Amino acid sequence: MTATYFKYLLEFKRPSGTSRGVLHEKETFILEISENGRKGTGECAVFRGLSFDDRPDYEEKLQWLCDNIHQNPDFLKEELKAFPSIWFGFEQAILNLQNGGNLYFPSEFTEGKKSIVINGLIWMGNIHYMEEQIQDKLEQGFHCIKLKIGVDWESEHQVLQELRQKFSKDTLELRVDANGGFTKEEAKTVLQQLADLDIHSIEQPIKAGNREDMADLCAETPTPIALDEELIGIVDFNEKKKLLSLIKPQFIILKPALVGGFSGSDEWIALAEEQNIGWWITSALESNVGLNAIAQYTFSKNTNMPQGLGTGGLFTNNFDSDLELKNELLWFKVL
């Protein structure tokens, strides 16, 4: 068994705004594992500025994996604990090596018989840009929309109010993602304003790491709270359990590239279900390589909630996609 990798820079069609700044490009790494004439491909989707493993020695560790690819997977997993996106790429490549073609988790989804419902994502920007995106998603047939908030709450609140006046909660599910954009006191006010508008949930209202404050908010909130960045960097099973027991969120959001791949996501899901915490899966600006794998994994979890999966359409130079969007349904292309 041998392995190689190469770096790839994804270019955004339009700079994409988040509360952490405006993104122009996204760096990623493609891992290829070969054995007996077969090849498996995976994406080590590091997210600069957000990933737990955004470190100067990232490529050094990726090369280490290639040099040690013949070692026992349990040994590799232990060695890569601090590099969840590299482990994520390894899991994909091994699954692809086993299943061949463009398959990771063969299912009725990959046979083109069933689809996945996804939410439409609205990027931050001025009010006109956000309204333009919303109109586009509604015309495409989305019944669940997620808006990035936390930069200009007054304008964002206005957009949500206008949406709710036009569409009831039974017609349009609205989710918001603050990316830690509010203080605890601001969040208390925002949570009530969101409840008044029948908002489904808010992701990460305050910055990750403030566990006691987050626990206080989750205990009293009128709007369900979902943890996102809060999960990043928690790799020990008992620590995961401790975090959920302390904060008691209503939901958790799983980005496989940031939480230790599919096995890391499986651990979080098992713990969440044990504590009656809801969950859904979200992509994290992967290329179409990682998106394909995440979509196949998501289908295998047998959930009916709208998922936060991308379609790869944000970039000008993405790889060919195995996925296509029809209204709000994500389908696997079967040739």
C-alpha cells in the first residue's frame, strides 16, 4: 500500500462573508492511497482559522501518514488524533479503495433511488445581497433556509422579520448561525427575538470555550441552541460526554472534517442520542471530493432532518461533482 497527496486551492466565485471575515480561497489537500492496482481518494479538508489542526506542521504530518500508510489503522488513528481533517481524508481514501469508483458508503442514495433534503445557505453581506440569495433559494424550492448572522444584527433581524411575515414556520423553516458573534447578554435578547419569529435554532450564539455561559443559555433559551465550534478539538470520548452533560444543548452540528471524520462523528451522534440531543451534519467548504463522501455518509445515518450539505457550487475550479441538486433534494448522479 502506498500513498501520496497534493495541495489544491479552491477559488470562490464570490468572496463569502462569515463572522470570521471574508473568504476568497479555500486550501485543501487530496490524499490518494493505492494498493494492487486500485486507488482510493480522500480529502484532508483543513479549514484555516477554524480547524483544530490548522498548524504549521500540517503538511509534515500528512507526509508522515503517506510514509506510514502500511501501519495498523488503530496506530494511525492514535497518531492522528490531533489532526482530525487528515484522519477524515484517510477514512475516505480507505473506504473508496474498498468500494471503488466514486463510492464510499454504497446505498440507495448512490444507486440514485433516494435523495437527501438539505437547507439553503445564505451568506453574510449587505441586506440587498442577503435578500437576493434568499429569493434565489425560495425560487429553487427550498423549505429550510439557514442564515449567517452576527455581523449587523439590526439588519439581519429585519430580514428575518420580513421573511416570517411572508412565510409561516410551517411553510419555511429558518435556522441561523451566529458563529459566536454575540456576547452572553446580547444572546439573551437575540434568543427571545428569534423565538418571537419561530426560528428553528441558532448555532453557536456565543464564542466556543465559554461552557458555563453556554450551559446557562441552553438551560433558559426560548430558541433551541446548536453547538458547532464548541465541538472542535474535543477528541477524547469521555471529554465529549462531559461537554454534552454540562452544556445540555438542544442540538449539535457535525462537520466530519473538524470533528475527527466519520468515526468521530459516530461518537458524537451516539452520545447525543443517549442524552436526547438532536443533531445534523454539515459540510465545511470541502471540494466535491469531500462533499461526495459526506453526502454518502449522511444518507447512511438515516435522518429525515434537512442537512447542511453544500453542492460545491461556491468555487470556480472545483473537481467534477457526483452530486446534483433538484429543488432542495441532493441526488447522486448515476451514469
